[in-house]
Amino acid sequence: MTARPLSPAKLCRENANCNAAAVSRPEALLGQLSLRAADGAERPNYFYFMPKDTDPTRPPLVSVHGISRNVEEHARAFAPLAAAQRRLLIAPHFDAARFDGFQRLARDTESVVENLWEDIESFTGVPQGPVDMVGFSAGAQFTHRYAMLNPQRIRSQVLVAAGWFTLPSERDSYPYGVKRDSRRGRRAAENLTRFLALPTLVLVGARDDLRDAALRRSPDIDIKQGINRIERASRWSCNFLQAATRAGVAPCLQFAVMPDCGHAFEDCVSRGGLVEQVGHWLRLG
């Protein structure tokens, strides 16, 4: 199916107590974006946006960048949505020096993310229960893998233009699957039923069909997941639904193709209606 972009006016109408001026003029929000710098290696830096009328009972919205690490662009893009929904926005920065391979949860990424949640709660006063997480490209890889290992931390997930996925199957070892032959494979397998119950939106651009340098390529991945991001998103969505059926879980998954955009985050926002689609999805949830 093709996602239909929603206008700022409609986005605002769909959210109670929306600040219409802020949503229609996102530049009014930019001065409210702030960077919280880490005081060591224990957590990543992060941009945050906290609307003046933040509802602390609403789950924070977390936006995770890809390997371009355009974290401020993510924060700027999703600030109007956070304002409309009166929720805290967090955009962590997994810098290359400390977090190479963050999309696979390499090194100590999991532990520093736990420290991130603790810092956010202490610094903002907003309780850190389950969050709504949006990941783009490598960020989508991070999001679904983190959710597989920590489903209690995620209320819903939006996976945008992932290069490749961890399949919900015990035939392949982690991070390709959830075979119980490693510590993370066992954890993912043990959490699989809970993971498959998470509301999940999978998005990809209609022109995101190139085998560019950032796309992981191997005969095994190409055969099992497809040769480009569109095929891989579609096949993973089917695998998710099939695994949920086998596990006796009633899945809540939607798959959509964003029109007129490839793999650039800016194009997905300006042409594909990414932010509006996320807002619509969160409202339905």
C-alpha cells in the first residue's frame, strides 16, 4: 500500500490540545531544542525537546538516526509532532567513535541505553516507562533488535528503510535470526512472543530500490530477505506476521510504501510524509 502524507492541519486536528501555530510553523520550535551532552562514556549525547505542556503520562517519542548520524535533523523533524502530542522527544546520538556498530547493538550499546533512560528521567522528570521508538535505516535496525532484546522498554516501534533485519526465526544465529546458540539469540528467542505483540509500523520509500554502498549484501541475505530495502521490508513484515501466527499472537503490524522518495531522510520527511505517517500511527495506537 502507498502511504498518503497528512497535512500539518490534519495532524493537528487529530491530536487533542495541539499547538496549531507550532505545528504549522516548525521553525518556532527550533529554539526549544537542546543538546544534553554525556559526562563520560556511560551514555550517548542526545537532543531533547520538551513542550511546555508536556503530558508526563504520555510515552516519550525516541527517534534513532542512521549511519549518517544526522541526529539534529531527526530532532528538528519530529519536534512539531512532539508538540502536537504533548510528549517528550529524545534523539540520541550514537557517535561513530564510541558506538560503531550500534545498529547491531555492538559493544556496550545496551547498557549505555539503559543509562540514557535513567538520565532522561532524572534530568526531565518524565517517568521512563515504555517508549514509542522510530528508527531510520541503521536506526531501524537498532530499533527492532533493541525491541527484540528489551520488549518491556518499547510500547510501539516504527521501522523506516532498514537495510536488513533480524528474522523472527530460530533457523539463523543472531543477528540474522534468533537461534538459541548465543546469549543474545537466547534472549531474543525467549522474548519473541512479547516482541511479536508490539504494535509495529514498517515504512520504506517507493524509490528505495538501489543496492547502494550502505546496503549489506551477501548471497544469504539476498536470498532470504531480498535484494533491496523494499523487498526486505516486505519480506520481514510477512515473516513477522507468520511468526506471530505460529506463536498464537494477534499481531498489530502495518506496512506502507512512502511515495516519491528514496533513501534520504530529508526526502522521506518532505516528500514521503514520514512525520505525518508516524503521527497518524501513534494516534491510532
